[in-house]
Amino acid sequence: MVDDSIHILKRYLGFRKTGLAPALAIERTFEQVGAALMLTTLVLTLGMGILMLSIFGPNQTTAILMASIIAVALLYDLIMLPHLLQLLDRWLLPGTRANAAHTSAPAAQSSPSQ
């Protein structure tokens, strides 16, 4: 769904602006928002499942279509969107280069050397 994609994109861009490499930014993004995406999709799909029990045919059809679309949208967010983010990274963040030295969170790197 659109709001899931927006959450992923916002978090990804935030991680990229802190200097994380695209692959690591995607990993961190899904660590933080993945469970929420799955839970909201489950709740919405189950809500449509209740509507599938309606005896009114158009309600049943609408519920089946909506539940299917919601589930497919989650699959696209989990499978296709990470690939698109890596592919479009230069367009999303012009002038930003992935720093190969960033392999962990910025807070972990700012600790003083001994």
C-alpha cells in the first residue's frame, strides 16, 4: 500500500542522509519498519476477511479484491521496493555517494578511538 511505501522511503532516505551505504540503509529500514508493515497488512486483510462473510455479493467481491490487493502490495514492498531503491538511489539523493567505510550506525562510529 502507498503508506507502507512512504514509510519505507522516508526511513531509507533518512539512513542514506546519515551516510549509510544503500544496502545497509535498506537493511536497517526493514529492521525498523518491517514488523509494523506486516502487522498493518494482517489487520487490514483480516478486516476485509470479515467483509467476505457478507451475504451481499458486491461486498464479498470488493472484500476479496481489497484483501488480495493489500497482500500483493506488501509483497511488492518487501521484494521489489528494495531493488528499486538501490536502482534509483542516485536519482533520490543527487550528489550523495555511499561511503564504503560506513558499515554500522553512525552512533557506533562516533565512539572515541583508544
